Amino acid sequence: MKKRVSIVSFFVLNAFMISGFSQTLTIKLWPDGIPGSITNPSYVEKITTADGRITRCEKVVTPDLTVFLPAQDKANGSAVLICPGGGYSALAFDHEGNAIAKWLNDNGIAGIILKYRLPSDQIMKDKSIGPLQDAQEAMRVIRRNANDWKIDPKKVGVIGFSAGGHLASTLSTHYAEKVYEVKDNSSARPDFSLLIYPVVSFDTAITHRGSRNNLIGIKPDAKQVERFSNELQITAETPPAFLVHSADDKAVPVMNSIGYFKGLQKNNIPVELHVFQKGGHGYGLAPDRGTESSWPDLCIKWMKQIGIF
């Protein structure tokens, strides 16, 4: 049975959920004020739980990072920023958040979940850049804390699922775009990206319409569509990528991943794409499923192959 709980309960439950990890902490992303924000007391964050587990977060007001550090005897110095999916209307914290952090920790990688703001005119002056602001700052926060967290600042990547994959690919292609005033020279560029059944394009022929509408509106101008069609924004400086998709994905067509793959190849950027015959959409780590359940192991091998650890 699903139910709504207060924001206070979110932190209590999250502490319970992360108790099996080696070391964790949660920090506010913008302690000195959120750029471009609108104060709206009636806009209240919502948490959904099922059987005592956080499964969904909506109406994010205060973005934060939950940092899961691996056991010291396993740690290899790499880190991955985790962007859960949810169509830019929610965040799938369970199977695309905590489960991913645990998998990364098991492989010696720091897993850092980004609770990013979901685009809304009610709390943002420009909702199209709200998630990107959070993602850029998250990468900078990780690098600022690299020494304390025993992370190599040159081995920090991003993983995104579905709409979280759109945010991850947006970060990978728009990391240098000035969307807020940066106080130092910390880089927001991911060293690699892991895109799992991602929304990449806002081309109406292949996009996930809900994600597009939520980020840039129902009737965006052509420049906005092009700006956030990330297969069109790839340059020689875009980071390497590992992509996963299923051919039978009815929610987000496989051409999203194929287009990004082609763009990286065109720019001679290391890229690996796995298209599975079946799997559909939204399967996370895909435990106890078909061939798509092989992607986590393939991903770890790819990270080793490109020298992340």
C-alpha cells in the first residue's frame, strides 16, 4: 500500500535505507541560496513509500546530495553522480537511486544520489535550466570534496535513467554552459557518462513527450528543442559514454541511445552501446530478468576498459 509521508519522514526513512552502506552523509546542494528560485510556501515536497521503502519523490524544493562511500578496503577512488528518472515529474529513488549506490559501492565506487529539482514555474524563474543547475553544482561539490571523500577528481562520472538520462546527457553536453554564477573554477564536466534507457532527444519523432513537456513546455520554440536534443550538442569535448537500451522500449524509443552513440562516434569519442532485444523500460539493475540483466557487469568492465579504475 502506498502513502504520502512528510518531508521529515524522508530523512528518517532514508537513514534506515542507507544503513547498510560503509559511510553516508546528506548535504544541501545550495546552502547559500538556490539560483533562480521563487519562494512558494504552498509548494511542498512529497514522498511516496511502499513497505517502508522510499519509492518516489515529487515537488523537490531543496535539492541535496546523498553520498554513499564504499568500504575503504574496496574503494578505488572513482565516483558516480546518480540521476534517477521519473519523466521530470518525479524521482525514482528506490531502484534508480539507492539500489544503484549500493551496486556502485559493491564495486568500490562512491555513489552520490542527486535529489534534483523537477521543472516547475511555481518555484523557478526558468524551469528549463533548474535540473541542469543542480547537476552542474553537484559535480562541482563532488570535486570540492574529493580530498575528504578520497575521490580522484579526474574520475567522476554521471549515471542517469530515463529522464535522469536526459539530465545526465545534458550535463555531459552543457557542462560549460553558464546557467548560474559559479564561485570557483571547479569543473562540472563528467569524466564519463552511463546512460540507461535515456531520454536524449526532444525530436517529436523519438522523444518521451512527458519529459519534454515538463522541461521546456508544450509549445517550445525550435531553438529550445534543439538546445535540449543532446545528440545535436555533442562536441569533441563530450565525455565517453556507456549506453543501455531495449529494442522494445515503448516509453523511450531506442533511437535516443542510437542517436547519441552516432554523435559520439562521429566525434571519435569512446562509446559503447548495448541494445537488448527485450526489457521494456524502467528496469534499473534488472535483477532476475533476461539478457538486459547483464548490463551492470558490462558497465563495470567498460569503466575498467577506459581506465576509470
